[in-house]
Amino acid sequence: RRGSVAVSGDGSRRGSPASILDSAEILPGRGRRDSSLPRRTSAVFDTDQVRKGLVNGDLKSGAATLDVTGRHSAHERRPSAPEALRRRGSGVDLIPRPASEERKASLDSRTRELQQAALLVPEPETFFQSPALPITEAFPSKTRTGNPKRGNPDRKSQAGNPDRKSKARESDDLFRQGDVGKSWYIIIRGSVNVVIQGRGTVTTLGEGDDFGKLALLNDAPRAATIVLREENCHFLRVDKEDFNRILRDVEANTVRLQEHGKDVLVLERVQEALDSHHRYSVVAGTPGKMVEHLLATRLGESVDCDGVPSPASPSCDGDVTTTDLFLDDFFLTHVLFMPPSELCDDEDDPEGKTKCRKRVVHFVYAWASIVQDPMFQESSVLMLVEEVGRCLREDLLGRPGLELEEERKLMEEVEDAARRHAEAWASEAETVVSGMGVVPVGSARKWKLPPGGQPICLFRPGSASQEGGDDVAAAARIMRATDDIIFRVHCADHTYCTLRFPLAAPADIIKRSAADKLGIKQDDLLLVEVKSSGERVVIPEHRTCVATGLSLNGALFISPKEHLDALTPVTEQLEANDLEGTWSFLEGANSQELAYWITLTDWERFHTIHPYELLYKVAETESNLTTAQCTANLDVFLRRSSELQYWVVTELVLCSNLSKRAQLLRKFIKVAAHCQEYGNMNACLAVVGGLGNGAITRLTHTWEKLPAKMRKVYADLEALTDPSRNHRRYRAHLGALQPPVIPFMPLLLKDMTFAHEGNQTFLDGLVNFEKMHLLAVSLRMLRACRARPFNATPPPATKSDSEIRAYVTSMRVIDNSKILTQLSNKIEPRR
């Protein structure tokens, strides 16, 4: 472009150049398409007039350097850009740090290779004719748009009539936020400000810096406005087609977006088919920047032909399946790093421009489709839905020409879903009236934790027993964070008080209220669960859903720290260990019928679990969760798993007759097999786990009476519990099943706990979204299991539906391992 270089080869004398090349001439290497061959000549810049950053060595076979004296030299066989980037292990900055004095002498190592590829001509023979020119031109901002009748006609023909822009004055905009992104820019001279609407200037870029990549990477509108800070700015512009070619050749897999010198978004290139454009997944970022990225690239008009299909209606009963993992993972896991209120505040102003409002509508619709009911329990979300709907209606009335028909239909579905959600709870909740209709603010529905191990049930005044058909309907009802639960808290002398608190009340509040009612004045009090075995478990102060999280026959106590050893099980817990078997009932019940009603009951409870509850459960040790942590439905389901396991053990050790016990053993194996047929892997493995309890495996006389056919069936079922190779057999079997399926919940929670505890939520101030991807895999599996309803045909009845259902929903069990072992030794003494 400017200046001259001396070219020498192997045959020329040292210090004696073979030729001198001036402006507009090509460096040697014409026709050398094989990038694996080295240059046959060296080029040394002969003058200091060569403009920095415009002439560099070929990236594929060499690279240019700039020494401290200002002289450039081309070195043969330097590592290629992909090799160099892999060695450094870092990506390319979308907006690098502002230029410093050192950077004026040497370009930042993380952007140099990509800039060299843009500034260099890989195939010199096509340089002057190619319409897809890698270097359109370094154009001064003061120059008029190119005119074929002016300037150097030879340069015009050689450069393919390069585009020129006229940006003469300071404070002019090179492009504005929301414009279509068509080019990438490198600053040759001058400086610019990066301005984001509503936030002002976020950074300043100078010589050697680049900008404009984000819009090209995601086929999204410009994310910021670029304002000139001074006159006579010079830029190198790389158009989209050439930019994509450069990416294929030299770009690293990771791209970083920076503001104020700090990373705010880290993207990673996703490998796709060769004929499709590159897509980028989010690796890490600030919550706000991830929302901006989601709005710009995943929703509304910015989504291209191979983008995200519209999610299902938020009013549907089933869960939504979407192919866009970032969109899905964000909504499934955002409660770990961004509360709903902050997510609503981070949305673009509903009064803003039309395109932005369209994206907000699609955002709210996707949110409602994926999250469903918990979304409408937040007052801030209801206000956002109401405001977006109002602005959309005003647009349709005031500007009928706008293409907002699709958005209008989507918002109507969201508003209808919110209204149905409010009306469904209106009869049971204290309500207020807003533009969205009735909105629940408190709950009149009460649950009860009976003493002595009975199931948690709806509280009905005047009812002495909560067992039976009425309790069946409660199994299908969702326990909400605002629901109240009635339970007892005991002292060491077994006196107690009865408390009523919302499910989401933390243990610290319960402890203080119990201490006040019981007249205990000490400061070092603890809330403790005492199990029927006498084991004591201190409950953390931040724990919620305390009552539902107790073990089967557990009881709550309050005690000073130094008196923990004085706590003993109460009378109701001891009575729970003194039960009679139900052989007479089980003898007349068909095993398939038992399995069907167990599965139907489990399915009703399983369907009430929201994915958020699993997140709250694995992260319950963290006190910085973003919203109310209600895990009551999950607690009840896990309680059910333990109940089935101890039910098997209890019934077998309470059956003293050997022949009857052998029949009962065979029946339980059949029940497990039928549960497997119904897709209820949770009950299947719970029953098998009960049969594998030490109190049962030692009953050798009973196992000897088991037929060979039943032994094989049990061996196949037991193989599913094999933990080797990360439960490979179970996972393979589960993957082959079609929904509806009830997975083994303890193993699902184990997977999520491993992902949560093995990865930090925040890294260097950024949300570690790779961790969110891992957690969302389990949540999507949960959703896939419930993709279809449980509609199995009931087997022939041997007992009335109400009788057998009442039995499977109100099992009484012994969960004291010591007592179970004693009973086992009693029916089959040691030899």
C-alpha cells in the first residue's frame, strides 16, 4: 500500500536484494497455493513509511513482526494462527482492551492472527479481480465515496472499486445499535466510543482494536452504536462473506465480548454441517449480557431459517421440547443465578422500538412455555406480562400497519395461561384484583403432617383420620410454597407445640416460634430431627420445607446444643415400630393390580414435581438462591420411595409363617416386574432395594422356597441396580423406554448433585453456563419422561378400586433397621 520492500532469495548474496517492490506491487509467492510449502524468498521493509497493520506475512506460511525500531521483517514457517491460538488456549476478543502505549508497538497477541488473516491476501493472483476481497480497503473517514471518474484508475481496477465511506466529523456514527451487521472493522487510525442504549459509553477503542464481530457471528442486529471520537479516522472493513471465510481458516473456537476491559460474554463455536453457517453456544457470561444475547440471537425476527422452532403453547399440560439448548437451559436454570424479578427488570423497555418489543414478546412466551406455573407465581412477572400486553395493544390500535399479528396471538396465550393459573387457585387463596384478574397473595389451603409416620395429607377440621379416598385426591395436588402445613415441635421432655407455617418458611423462623411457644429462652437452640432409631440430625437454619423433608417416622425437636444427647423418640414413633402385617390383604390382591395402583399413585405425585425443585434440592446448602425454595412435592415423592422399600421389608419380617412368607416374596418380585412393565422404575428399584435389605437377604429358608423362574426374574431385576460403570445397565434400560416413565429419583438427584458440587456457579464473576448445561440435561430427561400421560388399562380387579388405592396410599412401615433385624432373627434364627 505504501513504501517499499527488499526481496532476496537463496541465490542472492547476503545484503544484496534481488529486487525492490514499491507501492501496489505483490510480494513473491504468486501461485503458491500449497500452504504446507515454505516461502522461497524473504521480504524486508525498506522504508519506515509502510503503514502499521496493513502489510503482514502470509498467515499460512509465515507471519510478520514489528521490532522496537519500527522495521518489519517476514520470517519463514511461523506457526499458523490456529496453532498459535491453540498453544495460548485463549479465544479472540470481540472488543479487546483499549490500546496502550505498548499495544501501539505490537498488536494484542489474541487478535493479531485474525487481523493478519484479514489484512493479508492468501491468493495474490486473485487479489485484484476477486469480488470477495479480504481487504476491501483501509479507508479514511474523511474521503468521499469512490467515483470511477476520479483517483488513480489503475488502483481502481486493481482493487475492484473498493467501498469508501465519508465520516468526517467527530461524534458521527459509523453504525447504530439495531442496524443489520454486514462488516467487521479494524481501527487503523483514530478511536471510537462503544455506546449501548440505556447504559451510555461502555468502552473506548483505539488503534489496533476491532469491533463488529458479534453481529456477524450470530446473524443478529448490531449490539451497540459506534461513535467517532476524532476526525480523520481510518478503518479496515471486512465484509460478511470474507469474514466467514476467515473464521473457517483461522478463528479459534472461543470468542470473548468485553466491556470496560472485562469479559462479559464467552461464546464457543459449535460444529455443524459444512453447508451451514457457524453457531455459537454460551460458555459463560454476566446474567444481563446473556439475556441480551438471548434476545438478539434466539428470539423474534433475529432467528434465521435454521433457528429455534416456536415452543409449545404455555397453556398445554405437557412439558415443552425445544431444540435450542441455550434458550431451554437458560429458563430451566436461571433461578440459580438470576431471580425472576431481576430477569424482568433486565428486559428491554416495553415502550421501546417495535423490533425490540417483538423480541420481548417471544421471550415472555418462551418463558411461559418452558417454566409454566412457577412463572405466574411471581408478582414481578405478572406485572411484566400485563405491561407488555398493554403496549402491544396500544401499538395495534395506534399503528395498524405494523406486523404484530403473530405477537398478539402469543401474548393472548400467555395472558390466558396467567388468568387460568390465578383462577385455579382463587377458590383456595386470598386474592387481590389486578389487570390480569385475580392474583393469589396468600393461601388458605392447609396440609398436615400426622404423627407416627402417616402420609402428609390435606388438613380437614374435625377429621380424626386422614386416610382413605379423600387423601387420594390430595396426592395429585401441587404443594405450593405459599401453602401452610401443620406439624408438631417437641421438647426433650416430649411436651410439644403445634405450629402452622408456609412450606417455604426457613428453619430459623420455625425454631424461634417454637421456642417462644414452649417458653425456652436459651440463645443456642437447634432445630433437630429425631428418627425412630434415635438418630439425631440438626437442620440448617436456612432449610425450607422442614416438615416435608422429615424421614418416614421422624419428629421435630427443639433443644439447646449441649442437650442433644437427651433427645429420644416420642411415643408415636415407638408405636410405629409395633405394627402388624397385612398378609390377609396382600394374599387376595393381584400383583399386577398392586403394581398398577402403585404406579398410578406414584405418577400423580411425580407429575407435581417442577424441575426447579430438583435444583433447589441439590443446591439446598447454598443460602444465596434467588427465589423461594419449595421442594415439598419432591420431598413427598422421595418419601414415597423410602416407604415402598421399607414396606417390602416390614411385610416380610412380620410374616412368621414360612410358606406364606415365600408366597409374599414371590408376590413382591412380581410387583417389581409389573412396575417395570408400566415404566415405574422408581417403584421397581425401591421394591428390589427392599428385597436386598440385609434383614431379607439373610432369610435363607425363604429364598430356598423361591421357584427357579422367580429366581431368574429377580436376578434380572437386581442387575438393574448394579452400580458398576456408573449404573450402566439401568441407564441403558431407561434410555430404551418410551414415555410415560417414572425414573429412579435418587439416581437422578445424584447426577445433578455431582454436576453441581463439581462445578462452580460463578467463575471470575461470570455465570458458568457449562454447569447449567449439565444440570439442564437431567431436567430435560425429567421432562421427556412426562411427555405423555399415564393411560395404562387397569388390570382385572380382585378388590374394589377404593380399597386397594387406600391401601397403597397409606402404607404403615417400620424404618428402624435395628428392629427389622431383630424381627428377621426372630422368624429365622441364626444357625
